[in-house]
Amino acid sequence: MGKVIPFEERAVATLRERLGAVEEANQDLIAFARGHSGAVASIHAAVLAAIEADSIERLLHVVTQDWPLILGIDAVALSLIIGDRGFRADGAEVQLVDPQILARTIGQVDGVEMRTVGRGHPLFGPACDLIRAEALIRIDCEAPLPRGLLVLGQRAELSLDARHGSELLMFLGRSLAAMIRRWLTDRNH
């Protein structure tokens, strides 16, 4: 007489393992979707806050002081080359920076660069020692309007979804560039 092999038990165990893996993948996908949706909502809120600024000075305030709260990050700094001068602004102050060094740094960023770091970019100013994840976003305006970098920083290391995150940050940077153009060209007319 032949021996009966219990396939049913093995099949059920295999199906349970697969179901567990599918449920885990589903939870990961839901978490990603919620996080992505939250990121989209905060980027949109940041852009809307900037659009409501009634002057270039107010726009600078919104970017450097309101955006960290809106975006849920720890530091924002904006550096611009205006004419032959370089500036760096954060929530605490505006400083002069060497425009040639700033131009070289701008040239090294192709649109958006996101990365985990041991120390934040020097454009964060005194906050650079605290930054562990950063995004550098080019601000491109045609001459004679300013060009520069928007830097966003976080104290916690983050796993970054480069494709989706960079698209959102590119939108943020392009929106900021458009508002800077609007305020500087409206002021000149």
C-alpha cells in the first residue's frame, strides 16, 4: 500500500504565507499612498501661502518661516544671486554670500537633488550641523532676474522616494521662481 502525502496542509501553509506577504505589501502601498498624498497636500499648501504674499519681503518671510511648519521640515534657506551680489536668507537673518561660490553650487544641482547627509549643506547656515536629510532645489529665472537655490532640511534621516519627491519639489521650486519673477518684474513697472 502506498503512502498518502498530505498536500493539503502544505498547500494551505503556502497560501497563508503568500497571503501574509500580499497583506504586508498592501499595507506598504497604503502607507506610501498616504505619505505621497500628504506630501502633495503640503506642497500645495506651501505654494498657496506663497501666492498670497503681498510683497517680495512677505514672500521671503513665508518661504523661510512659514514653509518649515507647512512642509513639516526643520529648516529652509533661500540663496539668490541678484546682479553681482549673493544672498542667503533663513528664518533668522539675511546674509551676504560670495556670488561665485553660490553660482558654482547652483551649477552642481540639476533641478532637484535629494540626499541623506552627515551634515547639512553650508547654505543652511548655523542649522547645517543638525541636518541629516536635505533637498537642494534650483531656482531658475532668466537674467537679469535672480537665480539660486532653495534648501530644505530635516533633522531625521529619511528614506527618500526620489522620483515622486523630486517632481513635487521641482513644482515647488518652479512656483517660487515664478513668484519671484512676478514680484521683481511688477516692482520694475
